[in-house]
Amino acid sequence: MTDQQNTAANEEETAPQFSLQRIYVRDLSFEAPKSPAIFRQQWEPSVALDLNTRQKALEADFHEVVLTLSVTVKNGDEVAFIAEVQQAGIFLIKNLDAASMSHTLGAFCPNILFPYARETLDSLVTRGSFPALMLAPVNFDALYAQELQRMQAAGETPTVQ
């Protein structure tokens, strides 16, 4: 009976584990350089979205993942507003091989963070008295796969920090 308990305990210790510990806003920025004149113009916006992720190993098996959404909205040639949110999370991730860890940090965690970042960005923009952006969902798995292909073509290897 003791052997079975030891085997079960060893399997639990080596089984992959994933746990979300905390989601938070790391940084938030909003700028409307042409206010209030921009509100008196015909509204024909063009939206440029830039997104980025980064990760950092913390103590033990904890990792911080930061998803940055930067939006520049122009009305004609004038910048109506620039908004940026850095949505972050702390994740406990244990017992994954290097490829699985890279995918988890590069795609799975940003997928979790994106709805929070999108809502924070929409709230920020509407507080600036502009229409909500309502960003479409992002396929981080596809973006991760594209980045892997780019790295392979360049002879680079993905690293987990």
C-alpha cells in the first residue's frame, strides 16, 4: 500500500501544473493631444493596433506575463488619441517541457489576459469621451506559430526567461 501511495505522490509532484495567481494592470496611458477641437470634427477614425507580449521568470515556478496593447487612432491626419494598457498576470507553471512552457507563456497566458486588456482599453477610451474600440479577438496560437516559423527561418531558438 505504501508503494502505491509513494507512486501517486511522485506522479502528483511531476504532473504538469498551471494556476493563475493574479491579473493586474501594470501600466496605463491615455493621451488626446487635439482635445477639445477633435470633438467638433466629423468622426472618420483610422485605428492602428500594436500588441506585444513579454514574460519574466519570478521565484520558483512563478512567471509574469505582460500583454501590451497600444492603439493610435487618427481622425484624418490628426491623432485623436493614443491609448496603451499593459495587462499582466502571475502564473504558477510547473513540470512542463521547454516547448510546452514556451507555448504556454507565449500563447496560452496572453489568451487569458486579452479580454481583461480589451475591457481596460475600452473603458479608458470611453472615459476620454471617444467611442469604444471593441477590438476583435486575437488568435495568439496563430501568432505564436508565426513567430516560431520566423525564428526557425532565422536560425534562432525560442527562449523562456
